[in-house]
Amino acid sequence: MNAQTSCTTQSEHGITPRAEADFGSYHGLLASVGFIAVLSLAQSDAAWAATAPSLGTESTYAIVSSTFTNGPNVALQTALTGDVCFTTGPSTPPVSSIGTTTTPCPGQTGVDQGAAISVLNGQSCTFLGPAAIDLNALIIGANPPGTIPPGCYFNGGAMNIVTNTTVTLNGAGVYIFRPGGALTTQANSLVVLAGGACANSVFWAPVGATTLGANAAASTTPTFAGNILDAAGITIGNFATLTGRALAFGGTVTTAAVTIGVPTCAPFRAGGGADIPTLSEWAMVMLAALLAIAGIVVNRRRTRPFPQTPSH
């Protein structure tokens, strides 16, 4: 057989040896990428990504409640920056630097709160255990205790923050906390924001009532951050400062010498602009697995004996 006949016969059977090698190398790389992706996701201890709900008409409110109870000391009244609504109000109204007071709360605020809670409860979350936990001692990945990255978190009991401790929400993104019981912060504890975290993108949705502990003295330093959605009731201790919202449609909000301000920072948006759709973690696992399987199949086909050229 001459060289021309050999070359022609090889072409008739598919791919030249060089092209076959390149083809196999490419799909071998594909298999490796698939395996690496599967292993990376399987070993990842990152939190589930979270999606912020819309607060709708509640977004302008510092307080939404059926009963709003304010401290009796006229000299130490609660200061609000934002709207407030209630059916039964305090004998001494709060000082509101910005916003309006509506009595009773518009029905739409209740609809919007219910919709927001439904979105919060419908998300996949990182499970923190069946019992009560202290967030100040919580360790997520390689972070130090009490430093929490963006994500969705839930547990089967109460979420607490111990006296004189700090919880740091670190990083731009959405934070969702869903205690299976009460949310309780003790005296002089702090929830602070760092690394681009914004109070507008922090959501607390406990099953039980919320109690924020008192501060030792009046301070401009926020002691707690985020939107509390809790129809079971919200109590905010003396001199506490909330950068966020106390939303308890149908429930009671109790304050005393408290400062509450609707956040002014811009809510988190994926990619820095409008929200974009993203794959869930399970979808990423499935995609990586499919890549790995595709690579394996191609490699097995590659190892099959190459058809021999018939001799003439």
C-alpha cells in the first residue's frame, strides 16, 4: 500500500492519530474538570446562597405592629427614622424625625409581610442543628467564631447572642436567619456589619418572639442590624439601636428609649446591578456530575482499540 492509500484509509475510519490525541486530551481535561468540580462542591462548607424578599409597602416603615408600646419616660422616648403604623399606640408617641404615622396599619403591609416571610421560609438554608445556638460562638468555614458570611441559616431552636459579645456579618450579600424558636440578644451584645454588608439585605424571621437586649448607655453605635419580621412580637431593650425595621404585623412592638432607623444603604444586587438568576448549589452539583460522566464516557471510548486498516 502506498502512502496516499494509507492516509486515505485512515481518514475513512474517522480521525487522524494527531487529531485523535488532541480530541482525547480535550475530553480528558473535561473529565478532570468535572471531577474537580464535584469534589470542590462536595467538600465545600460554604453557606447556602440567599435571596432577599421584597418588603413591598413595608419598606418605608421602621415599625409595623398591632400594638405599639413605648416607654413611659417622656425624656427617654423612642426615636424613629421611618414610617410607623399600629392599631393601638403608646400614650406618649415616639419622636419621628422622618416619616408618617398611620392608624391602623394598612392591610397591604400585612400581605407584604406574609409574602416576604413565605419567601424567607421557602429557601434552602444551612442547617445549624436541632437545638438552640449562640451565634457569637458559631463557626462557618474558616471564619473565626461569630463571623458569619452571607447566606441562609436555620436551626431547630432559639438563636441567641450572649452578653457583651459581637456577631459580625461580613461580606456583601444577603443574610437570612430563621430560628426555630425565639431570637434573643442579651445586654450589651452587638450585631455589626463589615466587608460591604448592608442592613437592608439582612433578614431575621424567628418562629418565637424577638427580644433585643438593653445597652448600658445611649450610643450612636448600632447594637443590632437588619429587618426583623416577627408577628410573635418584638421587644427592644433600653438604649438599644436598631438599624433596620421592626415588622410585627398583627403583633406587638415594645420599645423604651430606643433608636430605630430604616437603612439607607443600597440592598445587595448580584453582579452589582440588577438581580440575575443563579443556579442553586444542587444544580451546580448536578452540572458538575454530568461534566464528569461525559468525560468518563469519552475517555472509555478513546481507550477502545482503534480500527485496524485492512491489509491489501
